[in-house]
Amino acid sequence: MTMTTSSRAAILQNLRSSIPAEKVDHPAIPLFERKTDSLREEFELRLREAGGASQVVSSPEEALARLKKLHPDAKVICSAVPEFAGTRNIRDITDPHELADVDVGIVRAQFGIAESGAIWLTQEDLIFNALGFLSQHLIALLDPSQMVTDMHEAYRRVRLDKTA
């Protein structure tokens, strides 16, 4: 046994012996109450600051009309939401490289975070993660009632145990 091995073994033994016998609960995350007049307004401001844009629509038909107006030259539209068929069905994709020529990708965000203008997407929302990265333009549908104030509130909503 070398000196290094015995030192390593001693350190690991010291660590093992210092583990509490009883289970220790994780510390509680305090609630950080933030007052804001409008989560949507703050979200839209932060989104603009990050280089994004928001559109308020009231129906899938209005959203489709807005999409055609914003991206009239889009040839490949790939949607991960049932309301928009697009020109390429994401469920027919077998290799993420097939998304390399997507002009517009459409996804649905689970929620938005007002303090940063960020959205929460999972593998299930994207179907292929590559849709979020390879699309020239990404449209995320977001229900305004699914807005949280900050990351503290967002982490309380995230369910990693319920996603792949």
C-alpha cells in the first residue's frame, strides 16, 4: 500500500464516519415575495432586453396569421404543438439532424419567468431538443396565467422527476 492510497483511504474513512446516523432534511427555501404590477409586462420587458419579442394572440387562427406575417419566407415550419401542423411533422423525425433546415420551430412553454424573460421547456415540450437550437426562429406559446415572478418560484414548479 502506498502513502497516497493510505492517505486516500484515511480521508474516505473520516468522511464515512462523520455521516450523521439520522436523516437530515434539506434546508427549506424561503419564499421571496416580490410585488409586481404585471408579470406579463415585466416578462415582455426582460424578453425584449434579451433580444426576443412577444405577441399577444387570442386564438390559433390569429397566431397562424401572425406567424405568416412575421415569417413570410419560412419554408420549413416544424411544430411540437397540436394546434399547428407546420410543413414538417416533428413526430416523423428520427434523427435530430433532420431539423437543421427548420426556419420556424413552434413549442409550448410550461411557464415563463418574469424577472428574466425566460421560459421553461422540457424534452417532452420540444420532442427533440435540437428543435430549440437548430430553428432559425423559435416561437414559444405561453399561457399568460402560467407566469411566475422569479427563479425561486420557478424552481418550486420544476418537476425533474416527471420528465425524461
